[in-house]
Amino acid sequence: MIELRNVTKYFTVNGKKNYILKNVNLTIKEGVNVGILGRNGAGKSTLLRMLGGIEFPNSGVIYSPKTFSWPMGLAGGFQGSMTARQNIKFVCRVYGKSEEEAKDTIEYVKEFAEIGDYFDMPMKLYSSGMRSRVSFGLSLAFDFDYIISDESLSVGDESFKKKAKEALMKKIESSNILLVSHSMGDLRKICQAGIVLNEGEMKFFDDISDAIEFYHNINRERSIGNRSKKSASSSIYCSDGRVFDNMMQAAQFYKIRPYAIQQAIEKNSGSLVYLKRVFYRDGEKPKPYKRWENVEDNTLICSDGIIFESIDDAVSFYKERLPKAEVTYEDIAMALKSENKLAEKIFVKFYYLKEFQ
């Protein structure tokens, strides 16, 4: 259980109070993973630090009998002139681990972080990513009632991200997590409940999906109020009900090129002809599906999901993006006649759009 009693937190900027929380009362039940959402600057990281006891409110009380980790991925607490091994050993002593336990912890973090010989070099020589890897591994090596994670799943390359996420999922089988993330997919997968911070207010939702929807509504309203879409997040919505964190993720799921999603949103009122689905950005209203307008006889559609005004446009597109394939006019013209894949080149089919629709 975590209880906030009349909690107020603000920072004074140019003599004006910028409120993160304003007289908030809230109880978070035990045994629940909570996702924390809010725009940049809304105070998500500040809230995590207060929940973890690293920072304190200006007034009010945050109470919990549970133990909290430091924010995963936070590398600011390391001593730069000490090696990772030395820093980890120091943390183990602070938390009362025995020499044998400390030795096991050091070996675990060394293997997890995958930084090679740097592990025994001063940490001031590390990149920010290397420091975060060590911090993430160190957080996993301890047992806490609540794990605090502030965008830590974005650390490292794709291989490390996958390993980190798998390790975290294993960890929260015996712990709970307070997770800040801009990845709606991660929030839906990991969390049951959600908190949305907005202009000094904090709203709690028992269902993370309700929290995400409320957060998106805030973005939509702000986008309309500013007559601009710049404040909307990069999330991509599909008429089949799926939500993606970005254009690349949507393209990977539907096995088409990202340019096809972009083209669908910008050039055809949000419709993607090849998949017969409507795509739209967070902060926008979905438009009804409609056929591609002003179709000329030589307009093509490719199984990549992209529409071309002519064979020449298609050849130019693939020559630019796949120069090694050496796609020619004849290749595409033949594919149109036989509907065979360009098997040894770009693995796609072509159709005349007029016939396809």
C-alpha cells in the first residue's frame, strides 16, 4: 500500500510556483503494478523520486510500509573514480549484504551489464548507456517490494532491451512496479492500474487502458486548442483497435514499409488501401475508410502497402531504398502481368490500383 495525504509538490521558477501535485490524496492498493503517464514536464520522474523517498513533497505526507528500489537505470549515484565492481560492493555493504552475497551480486551485474573490461575501469570513463546497464543490473540484484522504473526499458540496443525486459518481467513476479514509460505497449503488458499527471492533478485508474485513454484525450484536447498536432504523441492508431508506439512499430506488425503508414495518414485521409484499414495519429480523429481518389490507369499498389503513380515512380523508389536490388522497369512491368514476386530482389507483388480496389 502507498498512501498520499494532502501532498503538494512544486518548483519555483522565476518567482512563480510550478505545481507537480496540488493537495493530492490517494491510496494505491497493495499488489498492483502501476503505470505513470503524463506529458514531458508533468512531473512523472519527480513523483517516482518522492514515492521512492529520494525527494520529498513541499507539504503533506507519502506513507508506505513497503521497500522501494532506486529508479532503475539511474546512474547518478555512482562514484565516478570507482569501478563498477567497487561501486556495487559499496552498495551491497550499505544494504547489509554479506561478503559472499556481495560477491554473487557483483558477478550477476557483471554478466548482465555486458560491458566487458570496462567493468573494472573507473565509471567516469563510461558512456551514459554503460552506466545505465550497470544500474539496471544492480537494481535487479536486490529484492524490493516496489521496483521504480523511469524509462529504463529503453536502455541499450535491441538485444539488451529484450534481455532487460525479460529480466524485469521475471522480477515483478515477486515484486510490484511503478513504471514511467512512453511505450503504451509496455504499460498495457506490465501494469494493471495507471496514474495520469496533468497540471498539478493526479488521477488514478484501476484499469491501465482507462488511464491511457484519458492521457490520449488530454493530448487530443490540447492539440485542438492549439490548432496544432505538435503536442500529440507519436502513437499510431489503427481502425482494427490496435495502438502502436510509433510508425515503425505499426509497419513491422503489418509487414509493410513505414512509408506506407505515412502515406496512408497524409495522402489518403488516413486510409491504407492495401490493408483496408484506417490509420491515424494520437491527437487526431479517425477518418472513414475511402478508396484512393483520382486513380489513373497506370497507378500501382505494391504489397509493401505503397501506392505509386506510375512504374517509373516505383522504380525510383526501390532504386533509392534498395540500390543493390537493381530494380528495373521491366521487373515491375513483368510482375504486373504475372503477379509473381520479385523473388530475388524485393519480395513484393504489384497490382494496378484500379483493379485492386
